[in-house]
Amino acid sequence: MRPFKFTNTSNASSAINLLIKNPNAKFLAGGTNLLDLMKEDVERPDELIDLGRLDLTAVRPLVTGNNVVGISIGGLGKNTDAANHPLIRKDYPLLTKAILAGASAQIRNMATNGGNLLQRTRCSYFYDIAMPCNKRLPGTGCSAMQGINRMHAIFGWSDSCIAVYPSDMAVALSALNASVKVMQPSGTARIIAIHDFHRLPGNHPEKDNNLDHGELITAIEIPKNKFAANSAYIKVRDRNSYAFALVSVAAGLELAGGKIISASIAMGGVAHKPWRATHAENILRGKMATVENFQMAADAEMEDARPLAHNKFKIGMGKKTIVYALEQAFKGTGYKA
Amino acid sequence: MNENKTKLTEEEKKLFGDLMPEELDEIISSGLNRRHFMKLMGLASAGLLASHLIGAEQLFARSAEIGDIADLAPAAIENGINVSFKVNNTAKKVLIDSRATLLDTLRERLDLTGSKKGCDHGQCGACTVIVDGKRVLSCLTLAATCEGKSVITIEGLAKDNELNPMQAAFLKHDGFQCGFCTPGQICSAVALMKEAKEGQASFVTADVRQNQQSVILSDEEIAERMSGNICRCGAYPNIVAAIKEAQTGKNVEQTWLFAG
């Protein structure tokens, strides 16, 4: 690991001030991804600003006037605490399931909610500093394009980068229409819709998201929804546990009897960001919740897929996972084992 | 050989005199070695050692002591950080390089080599320790972030001469083969008991919308919740049996299943 200065503070604005003074400084939250990447020499900050003492950990109802309109989750709260908060388990079980689908108990005890959003791809070529990688070193090329790309994207990739974004939590947040609340260097808050937070690679795969240097994630806000009992997070992976997704699907159905008022569907493991399945959602709106309709929606969603040499299987797997997630959501068993 | 390493107390002499009289002279003259340890483990698995075991464990730990390492002068470290924290309920103050992980600090600076460096990348769980009551990976924790915290390692689980029930259950059920992952497995399992008591959910929890205290963990729950600890010897059925027994306090028969 390269030398770095270790700085800490218990105050958000002073943390931001420290960061903007040094373009090579990084915030340190849980460190589960950053420290690993520093050991691999992929990340090379010369200063770490430890956020471990900042008081941005609370989970609390989001209130407008006298009305509870959603929930706010502290940016520096731990993943374990978010997943297990009674309000989240009851009203946002989709988020609980997605967080618990990721990593291991030890890592969830360390990882923060804001940090989870900022984790970087696990593309093996990104991790291997002997390999060209546009995300790690812009302009050097994409090794995965001609390499082993079984784990890689089928949607939204560019010639510059075919990596996928690894978070499970963010896939649920996408289906839940969450927003990311950040503090800017000026001290004012900026609210970024989760769909605008992460980016497709385009010509700048080195940028994973639209956060600027000096912006700090203070909270994740989730509006109320009407599908807590009819939601599901399904993750397909090479091992039963503790592995990244080949394909995952977060689904929520707002129902009136057997009829779908609206569907929220997002996919993980298929793109450079959580992939919102808008084609499928549009097809399902107003339709009966039948397996035939679920299949039609899944087929439509996967029509735009552009598979690579080694990941054609993700198209069939994606269809089946969408259908299965919708079935589980409809039956009300999606938040059960 | 440092004389301190091999000098036995009267109590320890009695222990080895009882357990392996033919080895006593050798232990006194040249210290403990791996062969003695293997013999002890053989006695342990035959159930002949329970009451003596802790004394023996402590003696082995003592035999590995390498004396105090003189701290480096502050000027010798470019990004030196002074960290004060508790390790196994003892206050420690160390000057570290900002890059030092908690794992390396425990092993290299505090002589607590129980926590193991397996992958050093957060994938195997061998370095699991308990920080402020929660299991974490010491290889992905900077020691500099541990200021004021309380760290419990495998060396801190026993109370005086009494094993932690999880340690005893791992011994009884042979929850290991080579033993390299065992300190991490046991620390992880000890913290898991608290998580289950608090009613924390896992990905395989029957219904995450129901909050439930004091969850009794099924085999499937234990497997999911322990998935961050890899055992390449594959002692998993024994580990699951040990955790079940430690949790319920009841005798548990080991169940063998082929991976589904």
C-alpha cells in the first residue's frame, strides 16, 4: 500500500473542507472496498479522511408537515443496521432482503450505506493493474472486451467499458425510487435521484457516478410505497451465498386484487448501474398478474440486451429471474425465505 | 532458547506430569513443540483433557511469547499514528504506520497471532475479530480507525481457565481439521450468538417483516450467516453442529449432507 496521511474529524463540513483541499484525498467509511483496492494498488489516495466519527448514522421516518412520506437512512449507518431496522424490515423488506443478499455478516457490519453506493466494479481486469482498463486508467483500452466477460454487462455498455456495478442494495433502491442526499462544499444539500446517481460508461468509464469531489452522502431517502407485502429480491449467483450476482432482480407490485396497478422492477449484474426495467414495467401496468403477462414483460425487457462473447446466458437467466421475482412478489412470499 | 519459554510453573508441571509423563523431561529441557501439541490435541479429542486444556493452551501461548518489541521512534514512521484501544480488555497504546491494518497490528505488534491472515482481501474470514461487540474483518480495518474501541480476539474469549462455550463446542465436535480458519470461525460464531439473540435477520430468514428476538438458528441459517468464513478442509458439518450445540446447550448429533 502506498503511503497516505490519515486524518479524522467528527464534523461533516470539516471533512468536506479537508477533502477539497486535496484532489488526491478520499473519504474512508467502512473501507471494505477502498482498502482492498489500495492493497491492489488500484486506488492510490495520498490522504484518507476517516468518517467513522460522523454522526450520520440514524434511520428515521422522513416527514413533510405532519405526514410520514418515507424513510431516511444515514449515509454512514452500517448496512447491518439498515437491514435490521424495524421500520425498514416492516415497510421496505425489499431493501432488507437486498442488503442481506450482499457480502457477509462481517462486511455488512463494516460497510456503510453511502459507501455501498460508491463501491467499484469487481471486473477482474479493473483489479489487475497489469491489464489495460479504461476505468482504472482512461485511454488504455478494455481488457474484458476480448477477455473473459462472463460476469459482464448485457445492457448499456460501451466500447470503453463493459463492467457491471456490483451493489445489491442499490438495485433495491432503484426499484424503491430512492434519492441520494449529499452535502456540497457550500454546505447546501443536493438531492440526486438514484437513477441519475450512477452512470453508464459511455466515454468516461472512470466516472462511476455523478458525485463531485467534495460531496458527501449524508442520507438515502426512500419514499413510501404500496408494495411492501408484494416485493421480492431474487439473486442468482455461482454460490448460494457470499458471491456477486450473475443476475439479480428487485421487484415490487402494487396490486388491486389480481390486477397490477404499477410494477417497479430493477436488475443487478447486467449493467454499469442498477438497470431499471422500464419496458417490463410499462407492459405490466394495468394488466392481470399472470405468469403469461410476467413472461411477456420479461421478454420485452430482455429484447434490448446486447450480450458479449461469454454472457449470452444472462438473457435467459434474466427473463427467468424477472418472472420468478414477479411470481414471488405477487404471492407475497418475496420477503420470505 | 529463552529460558522463560520453557520454565514451567508447579501447576503446569503437574499438568504435563499427569498427561504425558514420558515427555515431561523433554518439555522442561527443550520447550514445547508441535509434537507435544498434537499429542495434547489427541488427548483432547479423546475427552481426557477438558479440565486441563486451558492451562495447556495458555502454556503454549506463553511458549510463543517473544518478549517485548521495542517501539519504533516516532520519527521513523512517515505517517505515524498513535492509537489507544482495548484488546481483550487490556488497554494498549501503539504507534503505527497509517497503513497498518488491525490484523497486522494484532499479529506483528501485539503478539496476538491467533487471528490469521488468510486472503488479506476480505474474502475468507480467517481474520475475523469482534470490535465493539460486532464481528468484523481485521484485514480490511485500519488500526488507525480503532481509537477508543474494544477488540476481542480468539485469545480473549476464554474466561480465566474456562473455555468460551463456543470454543468447547468446536473441540467437542471437531469443528476444524487444519485449524487455520478456526480462530475466525469461532470469533464469528460467538458474535453470531449475539446477533441471533437480538433477532437480526439473514437472507434465508423465514419472514424478514417479522421481528423476532432470540432466534434459534437452523442448519440453513447457520450456513448462510457463517458464509463469510471459509473452511478449505470442509469441516462445515462439524462447525454447524458445534454452533447449534453452543446456542442451544443441548447435545447435537452431527448431520452429514451432500451439498445440494
